[in-house]
Amino acid sequence: MLEMRNLCENCHKTFTHVSDDAYICSYECTFCKDCVENKLNRTCPNCGGEFQKRPKRKT
């Protein structure tokens, strides 16, 4: 099960479990869409992995 972290690791923007703005890598490093697209060049600074949009959770 995904950890569903609630903060961008770069700018500290908060997310909810239904947020459209959260992106994760395969290690669940979590960043917001703005940081992923405009600051991180779509590459995780922690592991070098690519980002995918984080799925939403209903509960």
C-alpha cells in the first residue's frame, strides 16, 4: 500500500489523499506538479527515478 505522504519534499506544499497535484517515484518520494515539471526536470533528486502521477485514494 502506498504511504500517501502529504507534503512536497521540495516546497512543502500540502496534499490530500485525493489531490491531483502529487507525483511519486518508485520509492514514493513525493513532489508537487510544479516542482516536478519546473524545478526537477521530471527526475527524482533522491533516487534519479522518473515521476508518475500519484493515484487517488477514497479513504
